[in-house]
Amino acid sequence: MNWTRQWTLIKYDFLLDFRHRFSIGSVLLYAVFSVFLCLIAYQDPELEAWNLLYWVLLSFSAVIWSINVYAKETSEHRLYYFQLLRPQELWLAKWVSGTIFLLLIALLLCLSLMALSYDPIIDWRRQLAAMGLSSLTLAAILSFTSAIGSLSDSPAVVSSIISLPLILPVLLLGQYLTGVAMDLRDPAAYNQYMMYLAAITVIASGGAMVLINFVWKN
Amino acid sequence: MIKWWKVVCIILLVYVHIAGLIVPLRQGVLSIDKLRCDAGEVCDISIKVYHGSYTDDEPIHAYLKFDTSYYLAASRVSAVSHNELQARFHIPDYLPSSAEAIYPSLLVSTDSDGAITLPRALSLAQGSETRQDLGAALWSKEGRPTLYAKEYLAFPYRNILVETLRCLYYHVPMWFAMMLLFGISAWQSLMILIKKDWHRSDRVYAMNAVGLVLGLLGIITGMVWAHNTWGKFWSWDIKQTTSAICLFMYAAYFFLYAGVRDEMQRVRLTSAYNLFCFSMMIPLLFLIPRMMDSLHPGNGGNPAFAQDDLDNTMRLVFYPAVIGYMLLSYWIADLYHRVIKLSREE
């Protein structure tokens, strides 16, 4: 693997994000909107509900983000990609930029929930670790399903329907991890759950790395 | 043309369904109406028995057994009905232990039916003034009774499980068969991607469809079983949750299949997604539930196929059931594959 090339590609992906800042911004706006909407109806959520809101909104924002991952370029541009790049390189660039962007969404959601209701988080170190690792996993899974979806006839529907079941395990573990950070769950199993999440990341990224070769063709 | 394995499949399944449903359960003690008795008092216990055939014609013996060597015989045991006994115990003034309370097992025995037991049936309490030596002498007065377990063809009796034990012959083989089909479909997908055997994609579709139906049946039979043993259809047990997630993943496969119109594109995308699902399913079904707290047998430290759960009589039905269900599911998937192929040719 050519690391300079990979680095250029990652930088290019951020540049592309910046050029399409309205599409990225729309996801951020969607996240804030949905927090606002939920809290209009439910102004003082309990801890359990706070945690639930956070994960539901994060997963939907992430899925909405994933629809547009590969759709930023025109079809001519895409043909150019097919000829120029190895699929793994493209996927890796999307993974890196996606992780950072999802972490941004996660932070934004957390902060806006805190601003509009209250601050339940006791252990920020654990909260940040959980958010970081789950963004990594979500980005690995979603950048793969989005590649599949973008090649189908209705990218939005297909990529959201195939990505939701695949990110369910991440939510299953993630709600526990942030639950620990707000003193809602038993902290004894925290490290073990982090390990499972890391294992899922390894499996998902390994699978995506191999399978993207077969997906990203034309 | 009938292949030999189809005949084997039919024979096995007929055998499994007849034997699995007809062979009776052993006798067992269902419950007793007392939770505790005190030392020195007369303790009348009403005992409910499962599959009992007790009458007053034959002498019935009942014992409270503590710590392998102390037996206390009931002074009088009478049969109220076939399945209900009334036993009277004279609890001695002292117990053979220095603890304030002991938890003896209850044994019921007749000469013709053998002995059955309820472990830790009730608690016997004595005051803080304990005399272990006196208690030991009082309890072992009559010596160790001769007990035996009757040998006959029956499935073991397990507390709480009782008749739901038979679920093992249907629920578990369904999951095994589903794993087989998903495994084959993952293999076919791999072949599609590596060797470009596009024609295998119908087979993948058929395997996944039948596998998903088996998984649904498995989860439904599991829910019915859980309702009778855990108390609820769905208790968010980790095994239930992860298997439901797996079914969602495979359900999404069909939406992906429907969402791509171009044939080549569809074969490639669905195969890649299918392999991805399979690789995610293995840790979800086999790794995570084993490590976490789960009520499901085989997970969270619970026994599954150990001696305690699967005795030799059950093995006689369980192993044929696994093979029979695997063959049947493969057969159905094969037929469905041919149906798809025919409808494509028309």
C-alpha cells in the first residue's frame, strides 16, 4: 500500500467534504433538529431516556450521513476513480474521514442534548472513549454498506435498510458503554464491552477491506 | 428419482417426531406445599408428583435426606390420588448440623416405581442452641434405606423444564439447520466472488430464504419455550437479542436483492453483503452470548449438552433430529432453488 497516496486521498476526501459542506452541514442540522424535536415533547428525560435518545439520534444521523458517502462525485468522476484507485484505498479514506465526522456528530448530539436538558455524564473519559470507538465501528460498517447502496437503484432506501441491522450490535454495546459513563450501568463489564466493540470493528473492517474489492467495480 | 438421503431424512424425521413426542417423562416431584418446618414439630407435607401412579395398596416411603448419610423416614405416607401424597414427618429436636437451618432433599420411593427426589425441598430450622452429635444420632437411627431408580425408556424429569424438555428436539435442530444453510450460502457467495460463477446466485437466494424461515421458526419455538421456563416470551436475554439481530441482517438481504435491477450488479452486491453478514453473525451468535450473562443453555456458564441436560435417551432422539432437520432444510432449499430456476427460464 502506498501511504503517501493514501494520505493524499484522505486529505482529498476532507477537501471534498468541505466542498460539499452543505450536504455535511445538513446532517449536522438534522442531528440538532431531531434533538430539539425530541426535547420539545419530552423536556426532562430520565437517565435511561437520555441515553436512549442519544443512541437513537446518533444511529439515524449516522445512517443519513452514510447515504451520501459515495455520492459526492458525478458519475464521470466515479469512472475516473474506478480506473485510478484500488477500492480499498478509497474505502480506507472514507473510513478515516467518516470516523472523524461521526465523532463530530456524536459530540454535537451530546452537547446539544446537554444544553437543552441537563448534563448526566459523570465519567467524561469513558464517555469519550465509548464515543470514539463506536464512531470508528459505525464508520467501518456504514462506509461499506453505503458502497453497496450507492451502486443500487435507490441508494437512500437500500443503504439505510441494509445498514440498520448491521449497526444494531454497535448500539447494543454502545448504549451500555455510555450508560456506564452516566452511572446507569454496572461499570464492571466496561472493559469487556470495549473489547467486544473492538472485535466487531476488526471483523467489520477486515470484511469490508476484502469485500470492497468485489463491490466497487463497474 | 429419489436419492437415498431423502429416504433417510423422512425416516429420521418420522422417528424423531414420534419418539420425541410419545416417549414419556420420568416420574418426578413437582412441588410441596411447605417451605419450612421447625425442629421438634410434626411436619405434614402435601407432595405433588408428576406422572405418579401411587395407590394405598403398595407401601410408599418418604425420606428427608441431608448430607448423603442422614435419612429421616416419614412416619406415615398416604396417597391422596395418583399424583398427590400426604406425608407426616416427626422432625427430631436436634438437626445433624451446627447451622441454624438445613435444606434436606425429599425422597419418595416405592418398590415397584423406584425413587424420585426433590433437591433442597424445604428448610428445617432449629434454634441457636445446636447439638450436632445428638442430631446425628437421632437422624441416622434407621440407617440408610435401599433406594433404586427404575430403568425404563423415558426422558429425564427436570424441575421447571418438565415437558418443555422436548423443545430441544425441534428448536435446536432448527438453528443447526439454519446455520448449515447460511454456511452453504456464504460458501456459494465466496465462489461467486472468487470464481465468478454467477449462476450460483439463485442457490444463495434459496438457501437464505429457507434459512431465514428456519431462523424465524427457531426464534418462535424459543419464545414459546422461554414463556414456559423463564416466564416471558421476550426477556431481552443477550442470546435472544443477538439472534434477532442476525435475522434482521438476513432479512435486509432480500431488500438489497430487490433494490438492484442490473443482474450482474445484483449478484455481486448481494454476494458481498451476504458474506459480510455471515462474518458478523459468527461473533454475534457464538462469541458474545457465551461471554455475557445469559439464561440460555450453553451460555453464561449454563450447561447445555453436558450429562446433566442430555442423557442417553435424549441423545437417541436429539442426534437423529439434528441430522433429519439439516437434510430436510437442504432438501427444501434445493427444491426452492429449482423453482426459481424454472420461473427464470419461462
